[in-house]
Amino acid sequence: MKSTDRILHTIKREGSVSAKVLADQLGMTTMGVRQHLQSLERDGLVDFEDIRAKVGRPSRHWSLTAQGHRRFADSHHDLSITLIDSVQNVFGEQGVADVIAQREAATFAQYQDALKDCDNLEAKLQTLTYLRESEGYMAELHQDGTDYILIEHHCPICHAAKSCPALCRSEIQLFRHLLGEAYRVEREEHIVSGQRRCTYRIGEKT
């Protein structure tokens, strides 16, 4: 992967970051990272904000522009939207619902098989995170007290979901079905709503 692509992927995952943080994470010199960032800025892929510190000079933090985020878009999104529109035109709303339900059922069966040997919530979520990462969601898992936060920095079906919101509802229903009635799954951030990532808070019901 080219250095510029590694920088874009890191900013996509981390959000707003400084050149020094990028350099430390990628094993590059800060000067080298700054040169790449300037090139990416000229291409309209990144932008910066100078954040004032309590002491010393402001710190320059870089983030992706809308054009930069589109670099990660599903290359088949136009086809997906066309297919959804065609199903709706031919079979109506119920036809779209049936297709989404079929997709959800197939994904559930795949995930359930992968989780069959997991004997606790953490093990299930670690496996789920691996599955989502392998599907292009740029997923990672963090613990927050007794809860877990599943983070998806990218959504490969984002463009289709904007055209068909039921796809997003299907995603969270899938997680709830997979983990069972003992656990709650709440979406706290949502890419389709304009936020930079999707996050899900998961924990035991009280």
C-alpha cells in the first residue's frame, strides 16, 4: 500500500489526527508525513484545523474531506442502487423488504456459524469484529466500563443504505438477533446520518 493510502486509511480510522501521530503510527518521519498531507490537501482529500493548546503553538490536526471519504466508497454502489430501484419498480416495497430479509437471514446464518464456539459476549464480539473487518467495515472493538463499543469506520453499503434506509435497520436487527435477548445493542453514531463512523454500544440488559 502506498504511503498516501496508508495515511488516508489511518485518518479514516482515527478521525482528526496530527502529523506526529500519523508518523508514529506508520513508522515514518513527521516531515515525510507532512509532505504527503500537503499533496493530499492539494488533491482535495484532506483538510486541517489548527487546535490551540494550553501551552505552546497550536497543533495542526488533519481529517478527511467529503471527497476523501468518497475514496472509501463501495465501487459497486451505483449497481446496488440500480438493483434496489429495479426490485422496487417490479415487485414494490414488499419485494425490497423480502430481498433485505433474505440478505439478513443469509448473513445471520454465516455469523452464527462463526460464533458457535464463543462462550461469552467478549468472544462473540471479537469474532463479529473480525467478520465485519474482513467485509470492509474497518471495524474495531473497545471496552467502555461493562459495555463494549463496536466501531465501524467505513460502511461498504453506505450509498445503498442512503437510498434504502431499511438496510441500516437490518444491520442493527442482525446484531440484536445474533447476540440474543440478554444483550442490548444501541447505535450511537451513524455514517448515513452524517457522522464519520457507525458505533454500537453493546452490553447486558439490566
